[in-house]
Amino acid sequence: MLLPQEIIRLTETLVGKCPIRNVSSKFLQQLKDFLQNIAREVATVRTNIGVKDGLASDVTTAEVKRERKDSVVQSLLRNFTYITESQLKKFMGFVWEKY
């Protein structure tokens, strides 16, 4: 499960590796904006359930481990913010395929 900062970082990487020639910078920016909005929504949910938002790099490994041990927090995070690296990469693959 990705933290919001990881969603943003991975988005930058994946958009930077766009396999399509002559794609408009406007399209790429809109795609980044869309995924950054998702990261902000994930951050809001995290804040609402009482854990750090995950937008800054101030979430420690120990805090992530503690979140994963708390079954209530894990259930809420899974229901509302479950985005994995493989899901994001697959989504970007679909975007490039459909473009």
C-alpha cells in the first residue's frame, strides 16, 4: 500500500518515462494532476483515521509498521486508500495503451 508521497514520486517517474512520442505536455500535466489529487485524497483519509497524512517524508518505518499491526487502521486504509505500486503501473500502462 503506497503512501501519498510514494504515489506522487512514482507518478513523476512513470510520467517521465512516457513511451509515446509527441504526447502533449498538457496531457501529461493533467495526468500528473489527476494522480496527485488521488494522493491528496489518500492523505485526507489517513488524517481522518488518525495517522500521519504521508505527504511529507516524516512517516517513519516504525510508524508504518505500527499502522500495519493495528487491524482497525489496516481495515480502514485498505477500504479507502489501497493503492499499490503494481496497480499504479498497470493503470499507467492502460493510459499509454489507450492514448
